[in-house]
Amino acid sequence: MPTAVIYTRFSPRPNAKDCDSCERQEERCRTYCERKKFPIGAIFSDRNVSGGVFERPGLAAAIDQLGLLSLNGDCVLVVDSVDRLSRDMLVALTIRHEVERAGARIEYANGTPAATTPEGELFSNILAAFAAYERSRIRHATSRGMKRRQANGEWFGKPPVGWMRDPNDSKKLVPCEEEQRAIREAKAMQKDLSMSSQDIAKVLTNEVGLFRGNPWSARTIRRILKKGPRTGMP
């Protein structure tokens, strides 16, 4: 009887209430292993990790464990569903290749056929393609929604240099006078060809003050010099 390694992944997003947590996935995977009489050798998970990337700590550890278990016999990676394994076609194929190279195979707790036959491989690839499509659709819808709200004056993420959140409305930005002054002075100092971005950062830190609790960095200076001062809404 093969030894099972359970892998779960959860990536919260705006409709996270419709997603399955790692705990719920693990519960179904355990039930699947009990039904198949697979002893569970280890359980790994990745939380807050996109299904569109291959580099994941939990996944890497699971594949390493499969490699160790395969030295002593048959082993299998049990995942709740195809989209929990990956939401990118290339990543899905890469994971399958790495699992097979470790001497194991993948089985899905929701009953998706394993890619151990031509038909199962075709069906698995089709589901992986649909998972990739769903990821792209969600990303596109989220981007459109954010652009629409930004067009109405709302801002998401970290405010750009020279701006701060409105104390009366955290969704909107207002100019930060201290940072706007720093931008103007950095622009003026840029005319002195003997001053590097590092030199300008030191001067601003000493004369204007810290930038959001930290000394001004050469990287930030290069960014604002490239874009120049902002006088209108970003």
C-alpha cells in the first residue's frame, strides 16, 4: 500500500469566503486516504501562496519527502483538487514532472483521474488549463474593479512618494507637504552633477527628516528623480 503525503494550498482573495481553507482540504484528503487505506506519511501546506508560482516552501518539502519515501516503497502525493495544486498550466506540468522524478504520482481527493493513463493525463491537463483560465479571469476582474475605483478617486496599496492617505477618508490621497518639499529639493540638487543619489538621500535625511520612519534611500531618490515632482493626483 503506498504511503501518502498530503499537500494543501490556500490563497485568500476578495471572494475568500468561497475558497477552501487548508484545514478543510486536509480533512477531505484524510478521508480519501482512509478510504484508499493509504497510511499518511506527512502533511505539508502553503498559505497565502498563489497557484501560479512553482517556488513554494510547502510544495518543495512535500516533493523532498516523496523522494525519501520512494526509497522504501510506493508513495503518492494527495491533493484536494487540480486547482489547489496549481492555477498555471506550465507550473502544473512542472510539479507533475518533479513528483514523478521523485518516484511518486499525484492523486486527487475530489476524484479527478490521476495522470497515470493517457485519458487521465488528458483530463488532468484540461482541468489545469481551466484552473489557469479561472486565475486569469479573477485577476482581470480584480484589475478592472481597482481601476474603476481609482478613477473615482480611491487609492489602493502604499501611497506614492509625495502623497499620504486623507485623514478624513482613508480611501483617498492628499499631498504630503514634507515629502513634496523633499522631492523639490532633490530635483534642485540633481542639477549639481557632483551629487549622487546617495549624496542627495543623506542631505534629505539630515535636512528634511526621515522618509516614513526610515532614512531616505538612494533607490527612492532615483525613482522620484526619474518621475519628477507630482502636483496632481497620482
